[in-house]
Amino acid sequence: RVLRDRLAAFVRCLTAIPSVLSAGPAGRVSLAVEAQLLAGCYEGAAIAAQRACNARPEDPDPQLALAKALVFMSLPMGALKALRRAHRLGARGAEFTYLRALLAEQERIAHHLLWLSATAEVAEPTDSGAAVAAAAAAAAGFAARERLLDLLERYCGGRMHPMVNRVGGLAYDCDDPWLDEAVAAAAGAAPAAAALGQALGADDRLHGLATLTAAQAKAAGASGPLARAAGWTRDLRLDRPSPVEHELAESGALRRVTRTDGDAAARFGLLADEVAVSAACVEHAADRIRQTTGPVAVALPRSVRVPVGHGYLGVENPAGINGWYLVADGGPTPYRLKLRTASFGNARSLAHALPGTALADVDLAMMSYLLVQGDLDK
């Protein structure tokens, strides 16, 4: 099928050349896009069309041809950039900082919904009414998370690893309809998370299960929802905020969520509350994206060299703090790079919380710790 499509594109290119030479800007756009698609280069097709349009931006014909070509050929996000450029809509300037914050909070919501929904699905409360409520809440939570992952896939093509962060910005831009759907999906996730928190809070087995104190969390190096549910209030988004996070906090969208009980019920309740906070952050970030102008990434040289030295940065990930330590020797790649994951410190705290836990409840206790197996040794 691929070879057939390529051959058809090749034939179209050959047959179009004589007429395109005298067809003006619109023909040049179509041929440029077709040629790049023939080479299997979707991003190149968008760039070629963009350059062809820029040759005569005052002429509407190139814009119309570009719109038709990109719509019918279903190009990815690069096509949206080219369309906006051709129509002189303008890229959005400091947008990438707000868009990055929006994506981070969107991922936080998806993360929390996964743990809440999966736990509600297997909790099996002894009361039949509570069991029905937990099952319904789990189904709604999975559906809300699926909607978020569908949006992420539309944005970058990936559902688990977006791979959109770049030195100097983001790999892709977004359009206003996508922003509207992102806000709606986040807003819809908040009541789903609240229902999950209520269903899990009604399960007596979670109260007093795998209790962790603030002092124990600090001693083990725990972080994130696990530590905040134990009374340790640290949240790097608020304690060491970026300019965007500071603005989110000033607006009231970003606020600190804590508990003091330190048990599994407190941890799941905190996750549910944080979903509502992240939904408010998504809405505020989307409003700011619509107001800003400029590109989502800056132009960089072919080779980026980090000056000789070393540095550390901690990031408040959904499950806790991921720490990055980088050593540079002046070359184009890091000399050393070390990652300390949230799971590493959180798993250490199990030594304080698990002793005395009934064997039948170990699975629920472990699920409340938000551990990722692949992170445990880092």
C-alpha cells in the first residue's frame, strides 16, 4: 500500500510539472507539498508549502492551495504551523512556557486518574452498595483519562511518552480547538476524580493502612503526594516555582494540597483533590496561551554545547520529585547524567509503613505508594 501511494504521488508530480510551471503560486505550493510527500517527509511538506506561500503572501491563491493540500493529505502538527504561517495568524510567543505547564498538569491528571481508577477497580469493598459505586467511579475515571490521552496523541502522536520538550521550547504548537478540548477534558476529570476519592474514602480498609509520618517521609527521602499526605508540605511548584508556576499560584489556580493522616485513604484523597487543582491550572494556562504571541521554540545552532560545569534540577513530577544531575565537559553531549526518581525515595519509605500490614491488604498499600517498577533502581 505504501509503495502504491508513493508511486501514485510520483506519477502526479511528473504529470503536473508542465502545467504547474505556468500555474502561478498555487501550483507551486501543490507541487512542493506533493514532492515532499513523495519523499515521505511530512514536516518537509509543511515547510515547502510554507516557503512557497511566503513567496507571495499577499496572494490568496497560495493560502487556498496550501489549505486544500494539507487538509486532504492529513499532515501532522507541522502542517498546522505552516497553515498559521501562510495565513499570517502568527505564532504565539511566550506560549511555550504556558503550553508546557498545561501539558505537565494534563499528565498529572492522567497519572492520578490511573492510580485512583485502578485501585477502585480492585478494592472490592465489603458493602455491596459501596462496591457498585467504586466500580462506576473506576469506569468514569478510566474514560476521563482516555479522553486526555486521546488529546495528547492528537497533539504529538504519543500517548505514554510525549517527547515534546526541546532545548529552547517545544516540538509542536497547538491550535485553539485543541485548547478548548483540553480545558473541557480537564474540567470533566475533576468530578470523576472526586467520585473516585469519595468511593475509596468509604472503604474502611484504607483508613490506617500503611501509615507514614512526616518525619519518616523526610528520613526516607519521599516526595510528592506520598509525602504531602503525611504532612510534609513540600511541592516544588510552589516552593521553587518557575515564572509560570508563580503566576498560576498568584491567580489561585495552583494551590498546595496536604493531609496529615498519612494512610492510604489520605493519599488517595489527596490525589483526587490535586486533579481539581491541575484542572484549574490547565484552564488558566489555556487562557494565557490564547493571549500570547510568538513561536513555541527558538532557533538553535546545529550543535548546542553546554559550558563546562555541573548542575542539579528537581522537578515536581506527578508521583514526586525527579532529580537531574548533569556534568558537562563542553562537548555536544553530557559527560554524565544522573536521574533520581520519585519512586526511589518513596519505595524506601515502605520500610516504615508496611510492617504490621495484613497480607490481604498489601496490594492496596502498595498501590497507594504510586511506585513505577522501572524507576525503583534510579
